[in-house]
Amino acid sequence: MVRSLSQMWETGLLSQTSRGATRAARFTSEPGIQAPLLLCPTCADALIYRHTMFSGVRPLERWDYFTCVTHGRFEYRERTHRLRPTDL
Ligand SMILES: [Zn+2]
């Protein structure tokens, strides 16, 4: 069930991309590969996973978005393994 929802998402993206967009960002809360478990860099509480964004064409980059209840929102860039605060 989860997998088929995710596939529908991707199908929708593909039809958008084929209309000429050279760079597409897409959000999903059900990425094919589960987001990592991360700790808040300030208080070391477990961060709450929110969603994942895929962006770019080649290479396709991935960001995972998290929230600390106390310290706000963070993004984790998979390619660089960097966690940093974000407004998104
Ligand atoms: Zn925190």
C-alpha cells in the first residue's frame, strides 16, 4: 500500500518533468529508503522526521527534513551527511 502510493507520486512527477522542466524538486513522506535516525545537535533528542525532498536531475540529490521540538527544523543532506538548521 505504502509502496504503491509512492509510485503514484513518482508517476505524477514524471509527467511534469516531460513537459520541459529541467530541474524538479519533489517531496515525499515515504521515500524508498527510510530516513536516518538523527539527534538534535543542540540537545541530542531524537529528531522527528517530517519528509524527504529529491531535487536535481543527475545526480539526484536527497534532503531529509526533521524537527526538534525545542530547536526547530533541520535538514540533512544525504550527499554530504551534513545536518543544518533550515526554514523549510
Ligand atoms: Zn534540540
